[in-house]
Amino acid sequence: MKLDILAIGAHPDDVELGCAGTIAKEIKNGKKVGILDLTRGELGTRGTPEIRSQESKKASDILGVSIRENLDFKDAFFKNDQEHQLEIIKKIRTYKPEIVLCNAITDRHIDHGKGSKLVSDACFLSGLKKIETKDNAMQQAPWRPKLVYHYIQWMPIEPDFVVDISDHMDTKIKSVMAYGSQFYDADSKEPTTPISSKNFLDSIEYRAADLGRLIGVRYAEGFTVERYVAVDSIFNLI
Ligand SMILES: [Zn+2]
């Protein structure tokens, strides 16, 4: 199956927090979108890998993604090296996405910046034909996504462009709340973490509202790019 967009996150829930509105919008527009999680978030303070796996399935159903896979890298300890790059290259060559969305280039959790660079490097290397990979014993053809965009998560990074997600904010919040073990729940007996506070849950809404305010819409998500943003026509900007 060929995908239009492959969204990749270091942990299950990164993609939902960073770019679920954009994904929901593109799926509504008829695009095929998949999610690839690098780890199971097994070192997360709350929940268990099994619970997070069920939660990410629920979030995937809410968004309507075509595939969701997990590379089972080690939470916190995966590296940006040949072994890990090759695993991602295999997925890129299997699904041939035009656009890859990945973690913020720097963030509070070390896996975000590390995962961001790992994915970005793998996207470049995937286009080199002398790097040989196989899928079910079949040689894979090289494939380089046209564009790599980084979504924004914990740190308030200034975006290079923003996407109007006003009609998809409800879907985004629902997909985030599918991770019931991770986020604010007044009845939870689990330890409190930076992302389980009421303030963090509220921040998803008010940060999207603030980006929206700056472009004259209700809600938006921001992204950074590794090269200049190019447009066919200056009239295409909203
Ligand atoms: Zn994360």
C-alpha cells in the first residue's frame, strides 16, 4: 500500500499531540495516512506498554489512519545508527510516502530530538540506491519522501508554517484522550507527570487556539521545515 503521508513519533501519542488535526484534515481530503511509532513508550511513568498499545489502536481508529505500526525500538535508549536507520528505511520504501511528519527537532524528552534526526536521516538515506534493503525477501527500490516536516510538541518552537485545523480540533482532542493512562484524569490513582496535569491538557487547546489566532482562524497546528517553504503561487497562502 502506498501512503501519501507517514507520520512518525518516538512514542505512541507523539503524533496525536503534534499533528493529529493535520492528519485528520488530510484523511478527510482523501489522502492515505499511516503512523509509525518508534517505541512502545515502555518507560512512561503511567500505564503499561499493553495499555498504550490498546490506546494507540483506539486513537488510530478515531483518526482513520490506513496503517499503524511499531518498530519496538528501546524507549529512551534507541540510537541514530545504521541498525535503526535501516529499520525506518524499510518502512519508507514499503509505504513510499510523499510527506513524512516527525518529532520536533528539539524538545523536553530526549527521544523527540533524537527521533527527529533519526527519521530525517533515514528519509535522506532511503533515496540512495546502493543502500540495499529487503521486504519479505524482495529487494526494495529506493524512495525518498519529497518533504519532511517536524511537528511541535512540548516546547513552544516557532513554526515555519501553520495549518488551519479548526474543523478537526474535536477529532484531535478525541485522539489524544484515547491515551487515557497518560493524560489528565481526576480519578486516576497513578503518579502525576508533567503531561498528566490539567494544565497540559488545557495547553493542547489554548496553544492551537493561539496559533489559530495569529492566522485568523479558530485552531491551527505548526510545523518546522528543513528547507525553504516553496509555493506555486503566492495566492495559495491563506
Ligand atoms: Zn514522546
